[in-house]
Amino acid sequence: MDELHLLHRVNADKITSLVTQVGDRWDTQTPYADWTVRDLVNHLTAEQLWAPELLAGRSVQEIGHRFEGDVLGSEPLAAWRLAVEAALAAFAEPGALDRSVHFGDKSLTAAEYLDQMVTDLALHSWDLATAIDADADIDPATVDRLLVEWTGRAEESLRGPMFTGPDEPPQPIDVSDEEEAQTRLLALFGRRA
């Protein structure tokens, strides 16, 4: 299993652990985009649902509105687990990372897409953990990779196809290079640790 696949699994597992801890806090606000916990888990689940379709070569237009609205139903944990396992399996197919995925007029390599998926999971794991007062530590290997990947270009990613949310995405926050790696990563994406 290469690094990106491993980090996808690690960060997906973190989200699964957090979703199991939500309890009755589905309406609790998160630090991101004025979303509740349910809104955030719904977003994460929908993102995972898109992956098998995009990796199979379907365009956003072909997929249409299938994953808009509530994708969690009455069993959010079960919906999340089904979606994330399907996404993990789709990315793990032989040759999957050699494909291209198409977001309207923009195409990415599947490896770039997976990198954005890992970023989305990692950042939103912090959002979710913070909202429910759980362990908000992001996997250190993920933090290290994402700092290298996004330093100097986080604003570009905040406007990319993966990072939906507010009309005006958060702006990077200036922090000292002396801060911990996770604090610096969160600041890149407009979050204050």
C-alpha cells in the first residue's frame, strides 16, 4: 500500500472513530463553515460517495445531483461506513491512481484527487473532533505530508472542487514557524488551533 492509500485509510479510520463518538451531538456547531456535526459528516460522506463514480470515469454532469442533500438518512454511522469503504476500495483498484477524474471543466489525476481527499478528511477530522470535544490530533505523517504539499498554495485548494462550504472560504492565518506542525497546517487552511 503506497503512502497516499495508507493516509486515506488512516484518516478515514479517524473519521469513523469520531462518528462513533457523536452520540446526541449531531446539531452541535463545528468550527467550519457554520456547519453542524451532521452537516459536516454529511459532506464527508457525500465526498466518499463521489469517488467510485469519478474513478469509474463518470463526469460531474453524468453523476448529476445524486449526492446532494441528506446522504446520511436515519443511520449516519452506517451511511458513512458504506461510503468510505466503497471509496477506499475504488482508490485501491489496480491502476486507479493512473486515471483522471473530471470536475466540470477541470481534470485532476486520480492521485491528485486522492491527495485532496486525504486533505479534506484530515482537516475535517479536526473540525469534527473539536466540535464533539474528542482527540483532535491529526495523524503526524499526514500533517507532515500536507504541510509540504500545501504550503504556499492553500488558498488555491480552498477554492478547489473538494473544499465546499462558505461562499467566502477561510483565509490562511499567519503563524510563527516555531508553532507545532499541526497548528501550522490548520493555519494554512484558516483554522486556529
